[in-house]
Amino acid sequence: MSKRILVTGGTGYIGSHTVVELQQAGYEVIIIDNLSNSNADVIEGIVRITGIRPAFEELDCIDLPALQTLFEKYPGIDGIIHFAASKAVGESVQKPLLYYRNNLVSLINLLELMPRYDVKGIVFSSSCTVYGEPDHNPIDESAPIKPAESPYGNTKQINEEIIRDFIHSGAPVKSIILRYFNPIGAHPSAEIGELPIGVPQNLVPYITQTGIGIRQQLSVFGNDYNTPDGSCIRDFINVVDLAKAHVTAVERMLAGKSEEKVEIFNLGTGRGVSVLELIEVFERVSGQKLNYKIVGRREGDIEQIWANPEKANKVLGWTAKETIEDTVASAWRWQQRLRERGVM
């Protein structure tokens, strides 16, 4: 009998790609999402790729009674992958209470219900933002946790602490915490990809929407950082590579292979790419000249950060494989597919 996995935020960007990989690996998937930053139509894309329709329930993880009803409706959930969270750095600076409510209460509710319904483990979607402005790069998991640069980053730090404290208290669950660097790109089928509601908060959708003419101009936040070209540097990881890491983590956690009750892994490529370099890659793979301008720095942004993914490579047996060129090209194909469908 296939294992049953609950994916919160499963119609979102990373969540939907992970659902595809889970289903292709033989898992039964239940998606819950409040659709605050996604669309239920994503499920049709998942079906077109996998031939399988995952169960879907529209609900908010901060609604404890609704979550409890869900666990009653779908007994025997083996594990949870928790994506459901508000995730934009800039927005979190402007709306901190929204971020603290959504991101902390949702996790607390899930943890509270897990022992009651015999859920064995939770894979938590964390972020490299927990490292703050690092002392050096690349960063491995032993790097110090710095004061967060944004409320979003702070919620990830606090959530990691909540998980550790809960499991340390004797709760009969395990957790794997995955600290992502910067996911970009789309599924190679162009059936699913990043489709934020409203103005994109993330760089690549803004690039592709500018390239196709939806946005007039891209703003590059600062060119006076201490980097080779003055723009911020990030570790951009292909979203399908990232999704596959979640399947590997679930397998490890449910098979009891975890060496500790809480394990932490950095997920990145090990290579830093600047914002201006990424724009150049887009122009090269798309053949489009991008209209962009340099503006002032944005509050909450870190100057440069990229991963040392050695632990994930060795312990999880996972490696990021896709090139930056292929990843950006996949994002552009997704944008073109949206235009063909009249979505945007």
C-alpha cells in the first residue's frame, strides 16, 4: 500500500512540483492550500504530467478545527511536507503580523495534531535566510544562525526552534528541515511553474513577465554591494531538483534512516550568481533584451549567499543537476505557455 503524504501549500510553486515528484515516486498525495498565492487550476497541470489527480482540500492551516476535520477525513497520513507560508521578504517587512500569524500558527497546529493522528514525521520548508548576512560563503549547516534581516526570515528561524523544542519534549515524531536557497525555473513540460497572484515578489517571474511585456520594467535593487558587479548574489536552484530533494527526505524520514530526530540540510547548487548575471542569462536563452533599471537597495535583502550542499549530497544522496541556462529557459517556456493559454 502506497504511503500517504499531506502536502500543505501544495498548489503553490514548490509544492506543486513536489506533488508531481511524489506521485511519480508512488506516493498518495493529499494537498491542502488556502489559494492565497496560488490557483486550483495548478492541479490540472499536475494531472497532465502524472496522469494522477491528487486529493485537494481548500483550507487554511491556521484553522485548527478545519485541519482536524481533514485528518479525520484522510486517516493514515504517514508524513507531512509543510510548504504553506507567506514567503516574500519585502512584503514581510511591510506586513509583519500577517507573516507571524500565518507562518507560526500553521506549523503549531500541524505539530499539535501529528501525535494525535499518528503522523510519523514532517519535512519543513525552511530557508537560507536563517543564516542572515553570512560571515563567509559558501555556507554549510554549521554556520551560525544570525539575527534575521526580515520578519519572513525570522519566522523560519522561530519555526525551526518550535520543531526542535517540540521533538525534544518527547513528541513521537521526526523532522527533516530543508533550508532552500533560491528556487527558480519550471517543470520541463511547461505544465506547471511559478505563477504568483498579482505583482511578482520573486525575481525570475518578474524577469519573464518583463520579457514578455506584462511588466514595463524590472527594478534591480542596488548595484553598490561588495560583489563583482555590485548586485546581490544568490544560489539559484532548479525547482524540480528541489522537489526531488523532498521525495528523498520523505523516504529517509519514513524509513527510519534519520540519524537524529531532527536533521537539517542545505539545498543549493554551491554556485553564486548575481542578479545582473541572471539577467544576462535570461537575455541569452530567450533572445529578449530586458528593460531594467538600477534602483536603491531594498530593506531586508542580503548581499551575497550561496550554499555548501555537501551534506545533502553525501547524506541524502541528492545533488542539484540542472544548469542555470536550462533552468532560466524552463521559466521562459512556462511564461510563453501562459501567454499561449491567455493566462497572462
